[in-house]
Amino acid sequence: MTARDAEHATPRPGRCVAEHLRRFSIGIIVGVASMLPGISGGVLAVCFGIYERLIADLADIRQKLVKDLPFVIVVAAGMGVGMILIAFVLEALMVEYLILALFFFLGLIVGQLPELWKHTRPVKTPFTSHNILALGIGFVIMLSLIRIGTAEDVEFGTDIAIYAVLVFIGAIVAISKLAPGISGSTLILALGLYKPFMEAMTSFNLAFLLPVFVGFVIGLFGFARIVDYAINNHRTSTYCMIVGLTLGSLAVVLNHAWAYVASSADVLIGTFSLLAGVIVSLLFVRFGRRNNQAC
């Protein structure tokens, strides 16, 4: 029996309620992570052992998604709750403790790397030039965001182009859920849209959030089949690219954080915050590893 078959196996009697609560909790953690610039909720989904099952379900709506709908709904509900709850914290944190927050995000990325690297070597075979190229491409893609820069004064009006931008943001968030290593919040931060996004989340601004949701649905179902194909047919290269994306996100967030460092005290605070982020990330990974057997 394969790992994926085991995930779909019939649960033992009496375990379903506890299993749904566990999945809901995992969804909350993944949702929280996906809102943190620099950390990928998808990476944690890999660590918790739910990633490939979700991708397979979304890539095959008729056969797998319908049968596995309770699993998808519970995880998605948890993610939604986690995203909303952390939005309130982040909005205040990014204003009052910006340097501490950004270096903490860096630590979260660093802590994910060892576990993520293991997924590049599912079998004992040497790396090929294609694998190395995939890693390099992932790194360059994320590194290119530094060239974009950030815009702190982005404002939204009533122009139709604004809604197209919001749909694009939703698609980015969806892709970040499907492709571990891509931090949707890092992309939004690099585009200068992080602050208005947080404000919309905390104020439940439907004029902002509905176009984002439309883009999210489009990105979710449009990209799932691509990711599923890549994992099943080019697994090592796919995960090498994900590692490259993760390494690149380190550079993007570090570039943004360093712009606010003004003294040696800031460096000291940032260092301790980074170490705290590494510890928290490793605890997440450890917890995910111990709870990666789905019902």
C-alpha cells in the first residue's frame, strides 16, 4: 500500500471526530503560516503529510475530490480561521515591531529547509543537471522580486484594473498553497500590497476580498493539476525547485528586513528574533513529522 493509499484508508471506529479536529488544527497552522511573509504554508502541509493528498484531490475533482470532500472541507475551514486570526496579530505587529517580525520570518524559513531538503531525495540516486537547474530557476524566480521593490502607499480606487490586480493576488495566494516553498505573503510584500491586504482581512472589506477569492479559486483549480503532474512525473526536480524558491525567499525577506536596520541594537534584536523563528519552525516541523499519518 502506497503512502497516498494509506492516507485514504478507512479510519478505525471512534477516531473520526478526533481526526477531524486534528486536521482542523493542522489547517489553522497552515493558514497562519501562509500569512507570514517568508514562510510557506505549503511547506508545512508537506511536513504534516497532507500536501500530496490535497493536490491529488484538487487535480481530480470528479473522482477524488468528491470522495474526499470531508477531508478537504475540514482542512480548508481550519486554514480560513487561521488566516483571519493571524491577520489581526500581523497588522499590529508589522507596525509596532517591524524589525523583530521580519527577522522572525527569516528564522521560520531557515527552520523549514532541512525537512524540505529531504523531499528532494525520495530515492538514493545522484542529482542530475536537470535537478540542479530546477533549484537554480526557483532561486532566481524569488530573487527577481527584490528588483520589483515595495510600495508602501498602494491605494485602491474603483478602476476595473484594480479588481484585476486583486484577482491576481488571489491567484498568487492559491499558488502559494499548492507550491510549497512559495510564500504568497512574501510575493504580496514584494509587490507592495501586504499592508492593504492585511487591512482588508481585519476589516472584512468584501469589495477587496471577493475579487481575491475569485482569483484564489481560479488559481487553486487551475494550478493543482500542473503541480500533481510535476510531483508524479518529475518529483526530484519539483522539490529541487521548491528548495530554490525557499532559498530565494530568504534573500527577499532579508533584503526587506535589512532596509529597516539602523543600529547595532537592531542587529542584536534581529539575531535573537531570527533564532526564535528557527526554533518555532523546527517545532512545527517536528510536530508535523509526528502527526503525518492521515486517517
